Amino acid sequence: MSSKVYYMDDRSASAETSLVAKMINVYEAAGLNDIISPGEVVAIKIHCGEYNNTAYLRPVYARALVDHVKELGGRPFVCDTTTQPYNPYSSRVTALDLMLTAERNGYNSGTLGCPFIPADGYLGTDDTKVDLPEGLILKEAYIAKAIALADAVICLTHFKGHGVGVYGGAVKNLGIGCQSKRGKYNVHQAFHSRVSLGASAFFPHLCRGKACPTWEACETSCSYGLIKITDTGIEWTPEGCVNCLAHLKVVTCGAIQDPPDNHDMAAAAMGDAALGVVKAVGAKKMGYINMAIDIAPFCDCVMFSDRPLVPNIGVFASTDPVAIDQVCIDMVKASAGMSGSRAQDFGVAAAGVNKFSAASSVVGASEALQVAVGARNGLGSQEYELIQVPVGDPVKPRFHWDKRPVGIRLAEPFRREKVYPENGYTRNENFDLELVR
Ligand code: SF4
């Protein structure tokens, strides 16, 4: 059965066609007002962006949604979760780090109009376990407590590429973003006998030991002390490896080589973990917005943002996380790639060619993994009906703290205080513009 996905493009020429106004338009068109009843606590799940990432969603989108939820009588909070220590200098691993990074990126109670909450506690162990007998890979998921206990959840997602998930959309926002840290280890296949990084192939002879100029980076990447660099080589203790990913970028000599299916299995498992969130909260209390803009090749989890793979696509809303992602995947595929982007580097810039598998996934994995699992476990449908939403009410998106026209709003202050010099301005009245044209 197909699901409805509501869509507006990214073009703007007026207040009512701003992306903020369009976001609220598609949200309402998708019937998402109905997931919230007055007095209910509403979690708005965003990705606050890694330190120095610049493609993450600007806080104004979350703010507009917060204001809208308040108008509906809800009690909103905006949240994100702690991450795995997936690189040696991760900036969101504890609640302290996450809040500092979120605030640096503009997410705080002042900008949002409600609290920003790390949803899985200080270290990422505050969670609710959900059984997943329907799961294709995972049979349990660990959902960040603040999300699992919310009355309703809105996933406000930046749609883009992702090194492990291949793409990052609503399913990944649920299947990684709403999982606690131990939930993320689960999705990334910690302790899996075959595909976990603990099952990596070990080639100690490739390591030059302390003769290598970057040996300290390797040893200090592992929070569990499993990597030791000796004078002449490397010692690695795979037992206890939680698949945190932290050593991947620094052990570049090939001494530890991850199993071929590690990333693919994690991407597929996101589809199961996403179902865990829906089971915890209830499908009728969940809504999804995808902002397919600034579609950088890698996720907002990295400390940089490359040129987008394709031009902005638009704004989407749905009650089905699989369908909304499938639409975005298809529209990115249908789009011509951005000139000079990684899509062009990898020869996939032509319209009609998959972009993410080649230009985003570090192992060239299929971009269907997340949605195909989600379609099979009952999370949603890959079949969709795309509904174009007309431009909305021009009055609604106006400055909402004071909707009076400026002629009325400013008449009295301007009467009391002159905002120009009493005797006019001093300037060259005869300046010839042709001199500078
Ligand atoms: S050995 Fe395992 S736990 Fe240690 S950094 Fe690598 S992935 Fe993480």
C-alpha cells in the first residue's frame, strides 16, 4: 500500500514561499497537527550538527516548529542524543559535549523558545529497551528515554548523504538519532561474530610501531584501551570492542581491516532500530519532516560540509518515514548533480544516476538498505503518492510577535523619537553613478 508524502520545492520569492513557511505548510497538509493534543509533551528530534559542520539545519526551522506546537497547545522540547566516540575528536559524546556543541551551533533555549535536551542522559545509557520480534537484523532496540516517554515525536530531519547509512533521512534520524549510545552500538553491530569491527582482520606486520609519526593517534583513539602501539608494532585486543568506529580514520596502515559487511549491516539495521522508536511512542503520535536542502555528501556528524551533491530539492512531510525517504532518494537520483561536487568527482552527476552509493558511502553500499528493511519489517512503505502542496496563507508566516503593519506599529515610537537628523543628511547630491557602474 502506498503512503502519502507532501511536498513543496525549495524556491522562494516571498514570505509565504520561504522554506520556513513551506515547512509548516507541508506539516499541516500531511495532517501532522493531529498527532498533538493540548497539554502533550512533544519531542522535536533534530541533528544539532558536529563541531564545525555547516550543513546541518539552521535552528530557525526547529524554532518555527516549536512556535507551531505551542500554538497547538503542546509542550515542545528539542532534542538530540549522545554519539558513539566514532572519531578521535568527537564533539557530542557526552551530554556536556552535546550541549556545548548544540549551543555553539545555535540550538539553545533562547533560540528555540524551549529547552534543548540531550535525550539519552549524560553518557547515553538513559533509555527504554524495546523488543523487536519483527526485526530482520535487530531483535531489540534501545530508545533514548526522553523520546520514548514523549507523548508525540516530530522528526525534523536534514536529508543528505551519510558515510555509513549511505543517505541520512527520517529512518536514520530514528534508527540512529533516537537510539541511546548503547542503542547505537547495537545498530553498528557491536559484538556481532562476523561483521563487528571486533571481527576485523588483523595484520600487525603492517604497523611500524612507534616509528610511525602518528602512532599516538592510534593508541589514544580507543576509549577501551584495546589498541597498544609498541616500539616495533601494534597489539590489539578485539574482545571488548564495541564497534565505536573511533580508530577507523587513524589506523590507516591497514593493520586493522574492518569486515566487508560492517557498514552495510549497520545501514540495514537502522531500519529495524527505527521501528523500535515507532513502537515505543506509537505510530499515530509520530510525524516526519524532511528538509532536502544543502545535500552534502556526508552527514552532519562530520566536522566539515562539502559542496552539495545536487541542488536543493525541497521540503517534505509524511506520517511514513520510509516513504518520505524513498521520495527524497528518488528525487536526488533524478536530479542533475552539482557542478564540481563529489557527484561529479565520482562520475555520477548525470540525472537518473544514483548519487549516494558512489559519492557518500565509504564502502559503496546500496542506498536502498534502510528503506528496504523498513518496508519489510512494517515500519513503512517504499510505495508513495507524492502530493504537491500549494503556497499557503500569506498572513500566517509574518513576524508573529507583532502582526500589525509597520505604519501602525511604529507610528508612535517614530513620533516620539526622530530616527533621522533634524537638519537632513550631508551628502554629494550630484554624484555621477556612471563613475562606478
Ligand atoms: S578497537 Fe573497537 S572499541 Fe576500540 S576504537 Fe576501535 S572500534 Fe572502538
